[in-house]
Amino acid sequence: MTTAAPVASSHPAPGTMSALQGRLPLIIGVTGHRDLRDEDIGELERRVGIVFDRITSDYLTGDGATRIVVLSALAEGADQLVARAALKRGALLVAPLPMPIEEYRKDFQPGLTVNAEGEFDRLLARAIAIREMPFVDGNTIETIRTDPARRALQYREAGFFIVRHCQILLALWDRDESDPRTGGTAEIVRLQREEAPLGSAESVRDCIDGTKIAALITIMTPRRQSPPGSVTIASRPWGRELTAGCRPTLTADRDLEAWRSFETWIRLTTAFNADAKRIL
């Protein structure tokens, strides 16, 4: 893995701390394809909305003290779709960007969809914080402009950041694990399941704090390049669909074990936040 530079550019928005009020957020990361089909957008928005509604009803019922924070790089397609749905439901948005904003904006010119750059700017303006990833070793503004492979490393770095900091990763993808693209959805999903490699202060901190929660929510979706009929929109079981009624075993699959870990974490977190709310 290429190691990040020690400092990234951060842009906290006014009121960031007051929005969280000294509490621990539930952080949901986003990954997915840029080239979603126009005819699927409505159904995908419905399913993403169900995800947020279920998380709230299953894990935050009556809590009122635990805020949801969404980490989205705000790329076209899945990133922007999830960010819109989350903001509609009162979540907070943090935007980890793969490179400086003005350089990143070039990837929306022209975009795959109408007014992609405008939607990026609109959502970015609603983020409570923006974090620009530092250049990985060997990258400069010149190299990422001329070498697509070097540019892809910056996308991978944003994916690393999301995986390191989220408790749940929401992935909108076709589940094609044969796609080896650097920084692509398949790689980010694999990192969530297998844990991001060491190489930054964040991942070292994770090792000190405890085991990474690798909970994953997958919504299968076709891409514009998908052969007709090869992929249909579907949501894989997650959360209490997996854990309800399941006895602990030594051979539990990775997804089930991740959701069991998440349920323990969210119980402790909501209890902490309830105490913090009373104190504040």
C-alpha cells in the first residue's frame, strides 16, 4: 500500500461541534458505482431510504441522542444518491474528497449525468466538514493530472478513509468482485470486510481502540455497461435479518459476526449518548 502524507486538508463548517453536541455518532460510509442507470434511480432512492429508516427504527428507536453521520465522496451516482437520501432524513454529511476540490471538480466536467457538477457543489455546501485526502507518496498535482493510475490512488485513499472511520458501509454495486480497479467499489467493499491495511495514524488508532466493525449493507444495482438482464436491483439481508434468532457459533460467517459486533457497539454508544444528553 502507498502511505499517505501526514497531513490532509480539512475544512470544518461552522457549528460542526454543536451539531454533534459532544456525542458519539453512528457513521455510515458510502461506496458505489458512478454509472447508475437513469431508470433505476427512483427504486434505488426508495431502497436507500428504507436502509436509513430501518437503522433508525432497529437501533436508534427512542434514542434521540445519537446522530447519523454519512461519509460520502460525493462522486456521481451512488455517492450523491445516498447523500441526498441521508440529508432528507436529518443525517449529517462529511465529505472526504480524493484530492483538492478544484482538481476533483474536473472529474465532473463533463459528467455522466446532467448537472453533475452542480449537484456536487450543492451537496458539498451542506457538509458539516470537508476533508481533502493528502497526496500519496509519489503523487503531485501534476502526476494526478497526467497519469490515470496515479489519480486512481487518490480515490483509493478516500476509500481507505471511509472504511477506517465508518461502522457501516453502504455499497451500491453489481457485486462483480472480478473488477480489480484501484479505488473501485469492489476493492473498498473488500477492505471493509477484511479491514483496511495499516499505514496511517487512523488505522493505528483503530488497533488501539479495538476491532474494526465491518458491517456491510449491499444493494445490488446494474450499471450502464451491464448486459441486459444480467443484474437486477436487490437488497441482501443485513442487520437484524441476520442476527435475529441466530445462535453464536465458532463458525459464524463474516457478515453475521460483523453485525453482532455492531449491535454490541451501538448499545454501548446509545447508552453513552443518552448520559451525555442528560449532562448537557
